[in-house]
Amino acid sequence: MQSRPDSRFAGCHVLAEFTGVNPALANDVSRLRRILDDALTRAGATVCTVMDKQFEPQGVTVLALLAESHASLHTYPELGAVFVDVFTCGHAADSEYAVELLRKGIGAPTAEIRTVFRGAGTEIADPISPGLAQHWQLSEVICDVHTEFQHVVIGRTGQGVGLFMDGACQSTEISQLVYHEALLLPALLLAPRIERVLVIGSGEGVVSQLAVAAGATHVDHVDIDREAVRLCAEHLPYGYSAGELRRAESGLGPVTVHYRDGWSFVEETTERYDVVVVDLPEQTEEPAQHNRLFCADFLRQCKTVGGVVVSQAGCPTLWRNESLTRSWRHFHETFDAVVYFGSDEHEWAFLSGVAEPLDDPVATMRTRLAQLPYRPRTIDAEMLAASTLPPHALRSPMR
């Protein structure tokens, strides 16, 4: 059963597709009525009445009217498929548990389940540092899914549609371009050429699209979480569309998506890239699978395959700069030249590492900016000078 964000909801709507179902059961209206009634009752729902329809030559629809709302099953025996819809209002009934019981009762070996919280909206508390949090009001939760790797929520906020992973905001409609240009543009401008780009993370797909717009002819996009990337393409109004993602998954175009662990991909690839982009959720103190991709060993691996390596490095504010301080140290241990870029209009800092010393990286970037095929909307030549001065906490003796 999925855990919900800290919130109060008017209703919980669960949509599921069961596959691999026994065809005989999928055509047995009496058994399906009993399974549905039992699951709903055990989940706390009040069943008012149950109706059914047997179709010819096969197929069944069972509909339960609840005091809390409704639930239904619609079957395709020839496909071994059952489509499920359970919507409950209030807190007495647990629609997610009802679907879990339905899956067990029907004996479905595989299931795709989506939860949408409807009505009153919700609030997500995004921790910043001990004692501090950003509280995001979501007027609508579009999807709320626990993937194999993380908890993904996409909903409508005061900044448009936003993406949250494990309770932390990753991007929003109004600010995502500020973030992604600050991440990618300095690295592109430090690279002598932009033909081949490797992107690790950045599941929305914006970085891959920007790289192509800037002249890259091949982008390998590596992300471990297939379900999260597909949810982003389905629900976010920025980044990949569903059609673009399908083409990228098939390698039909300049972008190829690989659903793999970033470490193993970099370790095993024989390719050479002009730019390597590492864009992951912020490093956490708690154990998380992505934390190892912030370490010096992974940076050294990236250096072997990329001319310029850039990473989301953390936040420059004093009360949450532990990740940035560690990244600063790791980059200086790994690269001969390190270029800082801090986004005042967002809240993040990015570090680019270059294998060879640079006499004047700002002058290099400003010269190449005028030649770049892509015209940035949030970065100009003046910003390249103003945003590359690291904060005092980093320029003081390294800790």
C-alpha cells in the first residue's frame, strides 16, 4: 500500500491493470462479484449494491456502488486482463488496500497501478536543513507512485506542474528552464565541440533536448528508473513528450535512452563524450542508491569518458551547503580546472570539471556563447561573469 504525502484528501482514486489472469476466472461473473465485494468490505468500504454484465462471446463488467463512491472491474478473458477502478472519499475506506486485495483474489501475477488523490489538494514538506522545510501546496495530485527506486509525485503547484521525488521538489513548470540552463550551458560553453553528450539522471528529458538544440548529434540519456521517466513524459508539460520518449527508447533520433545504473554504464562504455552531465536528486545523509554517484571515484570514471563533466552540486546557502562543500572538494581532487556556476534565480550550484587547465574560463564561455546554435532564455554574457564567483564558504580553505 502506498504511503501518502502529509496531506488531507477528499478522495483517493486507484486505477489498475492486471495481466496474466486466468481466462476462466476473467469470464466468471459470480466469482468476480464475490472477490470484489470481499476486497471492498475488508478495505473498510460500505457496499451499497453490486451490478454486473456478462458480454458475448466473453468478458465481464462488475460495478459496485459504495457509500464512499464506486469500484469496478472490466475483463478481457482473451487477453488475460482485468481493468480496475476504485474511488473512495473520506478516510474510512482504503482504496489502495482494496486494489491490493483484488490483485491477490484474482491472482494477477503482474499489475500496473496508479493512484490519483482528488479534491482538497495536498501539502508536501520538502526538508531544507534541520528545522527548515519548504511547504508546497498542491491543488491537484496528478500521480502518486512508488517506483522500484523512489516515491514520485507530480502535481499542480503555485509554480505550475511540479515533480517531487521522495518528498523533495525536483522541478516545476515555471523554474525548470532556469535550472536546466544553469546546469548545462556552462559545460557546453567550456567544451571545444558539442557533438556527443552523456546525460545521467535528469529524467524529465529537458537536458537531452537542450543538448540537441545546442548542436549535439548524439545524446545517450541514462536513467535507472524507467517508470519515473515514463511518468514524467506522460504528465509533465516540459521535457520529453510520450512520443519523443518512445522514439528515444528505440534509438530513433539523436537521443537514445538507456534504463541502466549510471555507474555501470560509465564503467562499461567504450564511447567518448564531449560533455558528461550528472543531474541527480540532492545527496542525502540517509542511504540512497544515487549517493555513490556524487563521490570522487565516480567523477574519475566520468573524467575517463568525457572532456567536460558537470554535476548538480548542491545549494550555496550556509544552512544547507554540506553537499556543495563535498562536491567542491571532490571536483578539485579530480580535475585540473573547476568552474563554479551558481543560479541566484533558482537555489542550486553546478560544478564543471575540465581535464586541462583553463587560463580564463569566463572569457572562453562568453566567446562561445555568441556562437552557440541554441539561444539561452535565462543566461547571458553578464551572468557568465557574475555567477561563476564561488561563495566565500567555498573559497576559504577547503574543509
